Amino acid sequence: MAASRLALPRLMLLAMLVLLVALLGVGVGVDGRSHPHKKPPRAGVGSRHSRVGASVGTVASSPAIPPDDDGAPPPGGIVPSDPATPFRPEPCVFDVRAYGATGESTADDTEAFRAAWRAACAVESAVLLVPSDGTFTISTTTFSGPCKPGLVFQVDGVLMPPDGPDCWPPSDNRRQWLVFSNLDGLTLRGAGTIEGNGEEWWNLPCKPHRGPNGSTLHGPCDSPTLIRFFESCNLVVQGLRVENSPEFHFRFDGCSDVLVDGLFISSPANSPNTDGIHVENTERVGIYNSKISNGDDCISIGTGSYDVDIQNVTCGPGHGISIGSLGVHNSQACVANVTVRDAVIRNSDNGLRIKTWQGGMGSVSGITFDGVTMENVRNCIIIDQYYCQDKRCMNQSTAVHVTDVSYANVRGSYDVRSAPIHFACSDTVPCTNVTMAEVELLPFSGELVDDPYCWSAYGAQQTPTIPPVSCLQDGVPDSLLDNPDLKCR
Ligand SMILES: *[C@@H]1O[C@H](CO)[C@@H](O)[C@H](O)[C@H]1NC(C)=O
Ligand SMILES: *[C@@H]1O[C@H](CO)[C@@H](O)[C@H](O)[C@H]1NC(C)=O
Ligand SMILES: *[C@@H]1O[C@H](CO)[C@@H](O)[C@H](O)[C@H]1NC(C)=O
Ligand SMILES: *[C@@H]1O[C@H](CO)[C@@H](O)[C@H](O)[C@H]1NC(C)=O
Ligand SMILES: *[C@@H]1O[C@H](CO)[C@@H](O)[C@H](O)[C@H]1NC(C)=O
């Protein structure tokens, strides 16, 4: 073997040594917040090659780093794939450390992330890697496309925003932190944690009852959504732990074909407005195998949401799975074809909720809840067409029509402070085709509340419910036939 063939591995060894020393240095300096991550980085990601260049201070013009395929030294060091073999896209790993990120939590790694994104975006099947052995702090950033297909944003370490409003750069948007926009085919995944550092935001005196002596101060109260996807399609979000968001954890707006799988979302029960996953103006969404505990809606579905499939999600504590609120300020709202299957909701203020403001237009239709287990939940099943935040709402003659809603196999226990079933539908625009089968709800503790609230609702009990609901009326009221205000698309 020629001497030059031996030189490369030796160089590599040297690079690894340098890196090891650097990592040890980092590890010693960290105190306070600790986030242990036991899972090793995935194969091919975070391998030794991805570290090459970590000690280089500037961003190379062509920093593509090849994967560790068959142990052969990388030809030339920066060529993505071996030109001798037939073309097949392989992941090129863009480790943020190679762009100057420190992972030291107190440092600002924003510029490194932006540079790594620009590089990864330009290459097919790229992986932007947040490595497992660091805590990376970045400020508000929009990661926008279009990018080459197959892009993966992989968080194996800890990624977080600055700690609270006082540390938020004054020029940064206070409504959002990580934004992914104009992308087709992005995957956000990893074995790591996105830590929202939300506590100081929750305690702002403008948040409910956080002002002096339990008051709520008036004035702007913007807090950032942790992760927002905007105007994007073919998205996958998988496997991450996301916690302590200042406001919503995830928000999908203007997207289509979204798959959310295996997330673990966690914030305290008393953290205000920390919805787990919010969806609006978004079509074809699957939310699966996730566990969400927080201080507001587990999943909230806003206007313009179609074909949403939710399965095997565990919620609580929190405010349950919510469609709405819809129709605020006399707006038109449309939501159709939402399925919730095999869900568990525990210790929540609501279970399955549909809420609309008076005075809206449009409809909520084709909503199926099938196989939901409740445990100590207030308002297990609720349709509220009189949703109103300041208790001074006037009665109005229009409403968002709620129709074709089915509750099947909803079982478990309720918190006796509220009726477990509550249908408060509009006088002028009643709810229609509400069907119930195999609904059995019993008190978690205390006396039965066998007096469901039921107003202006049409539909049928296919099997007797516990508690019994006797007010569902047959047919459809004439006022709803051919009412143009209720049409959607
Ligand atoms: C809070 O309440 C206490 C006792 O009622 C009162 O003395 C104090 O002035 C109040 N503080 C404010 C900021 O309102
Ligand atoms: C349901 O989701 C949990 C994660 O919350 C997962 O461990 C479990 O395997 C899933 N069950 C099925 C049947 O997929
Ligand atoms: C409802 O949404 C599901 C996806 O969740 C889709 O497969 C189905 O075709 C949709 N049904 C209608 C009637 O659009
Ligand atoms: C609004 O309508 C409800 C139901 O008909 C009625 O109980 C309530 O008194 C009305 N409120 C006002 C302010 O008119
Ligand atoms: C009632 O709603 C169900 C879905 O929950 C739907 O399958 C059925 O066709 C609707 N019935 C009528 C009469 O529209």
C-alpha cells in the first residue's frame, strides 16, 4: 500500500483526537440545566466524517460531507458520492458544528445554523445535524425553501431559544421562533429535545392572573410559537421531544400532506396558551402515536383544516382535543373530515370539544370520534356554539353550522364539576346529524351528573348513552336547507 493511502486514516485519527479534547472541554463547563440523551446518533449520521471541518472557523464554499458508507476514505474529502458507482442519493451530513456552532448553551449559534441550512438546502438528501452532545441556542430563524428534495433537519442534541423575553433580541419577532416555510418534503426528526424555555413568558404580568395580586395586565402579550410550518407540503415531524414552549408548541399553517409521528410534547398544566399541535388552513394531516401534556389544547384545529386523521394520541393534562374556536368576528370558517381514533384523554379541562363564536358562517362537518378513553375529564363531550371569551358576547342570528358529528366508543370517567356531555347549539343554526353510539361516562369520583346539557341539537342515539341524552331531535330544521351562509367548498 502506498504511503499516501496510510496518511488519510492517520489524519482522521488526529481530527478525532482534537474533537474529543474539544468535547471534553465543553462537557466540563456545563452546569445547571442538564438533558441526558442516551440514544446514540443514527447510523450514517454524526459519524466521524461529519466532524471533519469542526475546527475550521469559516464556512467552506463546498462543505458537503459524504456519509460513512463502506469504510473507504472519502474521495477527495468533499465529494458527496463515488462517481464510479451508479448515482443514488445518499445523505450528506451538515453538522452545525462544522459551521461554527459551539453547542455550549450560553453561546449564540444562530449564524452557524443559518449557514448550515443554506448549505444543506442546496444539496439533495441532505441532513442538517444538531449533534447529540451539545445544547444549541439560536434566536428566531426562518428556515425557508425551496430546497433540494429529501432534506432532513435532525435534532439529536438539545436545541433552544434564548431564555425568556428579557433575553430575546429586541429586533427579533416575538410571535415565533423556528419557522419552516416554503418547503416541499422536509423531515424534522431526531432523538433530541427542543426545549422552549417558556417559563418567563408564562409569567408575564399580561398572562391570565400573572399580574400583581393575581390580576391580568392589559397590553401586548406576544409570545413565540416554538415551531411553525408555513406554506409547506410533504412534511414529516418524527420522534422529537418538545417541551416548555412559550406559546403553541407546533403550528401548521397553509400546509398540506403533513405526517406527525411519535412526538412527546410536555409543558406544565398551568402554562398558558401552550397548545400542543395547532393546525389551520392545512389539508391531509396525520397525527399519530404521540403523547402531549400541556396547559392548553392538546391538538387544536382551526379554520381551513381538511382531512385530519388523529390516532393513538394520549393527551393530558391540558384542554383536550379541540376544533375551534371558529367564526370569530363574524368570519367564515370551514373544517371538514376530521377523525380521532384510539385516543386517551386524562386530567383535562375538556375532552372532545367543538367551539364556535356566535355570528360566524361556514361549517364544521364530518367529524368522527371513535375509541376515546377519558380519565377524570371535565366536559368530556362538548359542542359550544356560544364560545365567548369576555362574557359580553351578544346573541347573533348566524353561526358556524356543526353537522355530521359522530361519537362512538367514548368511555371513561368525568370530573363531576361539569356535565360530561354538553351540546349548546345555536338557536338559529342548530347542530345536525349528531350521532352517539357506545358512549359510557361515569364519575371519576363523587356523585353522578346525569343531566347532560343539550340545546338545539339534532341527531340520534344509536345505542343508549350513559348518562342518557334525550334531547337529540329527528330530522333537519327548515332554516338550514339551502342556507348559502353555511356553504364551504
Ligand atoms: C396587593 O394586595 C395587597 C393586600 O390586599 C395590597 O396592600 C397591595 O397594594 C396590592 N398590590 C397591588 C400592586 O395592587
Ligand atoms: C401508540 O403510541 C405510543 C407512543 O405514545 C407507542 O409507544 C405505541 O406503540 C403506539 N401504539 C400503537 C398500537 O401503535
Ligand atoms: C377524509 O380524510 C382521510 C384522511 O384522513 C381521507 O383518506 C379520506 O379520503 C377523506 N374523506 C373524504 C370524504 O374526503
Ligand atoms: C341569548 O340567547 C340565550 C338562548 O336563547 C338566552 O338564554 C340569553 O338570555 C340571550 N342573551 C341575550 C343577551 O340576549
Ligand atoms: C350523518 O353523519 C354521518 C357521519 O357521522 C354520515 O355518514 C351520514 O351520511 C350523515 N347522515 C346524513 C343524513 O347526512
